[in-house]
Amino acid sequence: MRFKSTNKYGLHFPGRVSEVILPRKTKQRKSSGKSYWGIEDVNPKYMPSWAHAVMARQVGPFLFLQGQIAINEEGKIIGGFGDLPEEGRRQLRQALGPGSYHADSWEGPIASQAWYCMWKTKRLLEERGTNMDNVVFVTTYIRNIEWFPILERVRRIFFKKGHAPGTILQVPRLGISDDVLIEIEPLAVIPGYY
């Protein structure tokens, strides 16, 4: 892949990419003599879109996911450990340690929502032929930055080789309800696409 950092008038823009010349070995469509990757929308049934948008978009080897919030297939917001599948309760018990698993714990709601968002992301990535190790960037929106240590413990469940670089932002509100505590927006690559 070559990057061209000058515009059509020959002006150079340092640090800014104005055009990407793509390799010709990939699945592509032709237009105006340049090659472009096709775009495919991804809408799994187990990921309801509360925003009425596509849940993911694949462009060549890149998979852009819509921000994931902890909302289950029935449209219910995950509120705590009891709302998770057994796999989630077991993994969080191990990650958080004794005492943290109690339903009234301060960690319960954020740990449960973070786990559910990561779990949905993992399912979608595996369905598209990739995995969490191929996540290249994650933007995380969280209601309280003091939950960051809890988020880190949950991330370790899913990112076995260390989590991807990213940005974490504290925001006053997320999504459809004040009960939504976290939103995770990952970007992944699909290996072997070329």
C-alpha cells in the first residue's frame, strides 16, 4: 500500500494523507482507473442496532464496528452479573477476585457491561474470520474514569496478548439511557485478505 501525500495540484500536506493507492491483488472494483475495495455492511441478528445503523462495515481487510453498548438481543441493557451468560459470570469471577462478584458491589455494573461489549465484539470478529488479537485500535467511552482499573481487568480476559492501542474518554451520557455505562468502538483487520 502506498500513500500519496500531495493533492492533485502537487501541494504537499505533511502528516496528512490525501489519497491511498491500494494494491491490485485484493478484491476490488474499478472506477476512474483507480482501484477501490468493496464495502460490505454487517448486521448480525444477535447485535440489535439501537441507533438504526449498520453494526459493522467491512472495507477490504478493515472491519469498522459501530460503538458497542451492553444491550442484549431482546433490547435489555445489561445491569449486572445476573444478566450475563454463565461464561461471563465465570470469567468475571476469576478476573475480579473474591468479594467483587457480589451483586451489590460497585464493580458489578461496569464490569458486566464491559464484558458484554467485549463479548459481542469477539463474536462478530470471529464470524468475520478474525479475532481480538487483530483489533488495531479501540475508542472507549466511559461514564466514570475511576472505573478504568476495572475495565483493564475485563480487557485482559479478551486481549490475551495485550490490548490494542486506543483512546478512553469520560463522557456524561451514552446511548439510549443513563444506565449505559460504557461504549467500545473497535477497528480490526482481517488477516489473509490479500
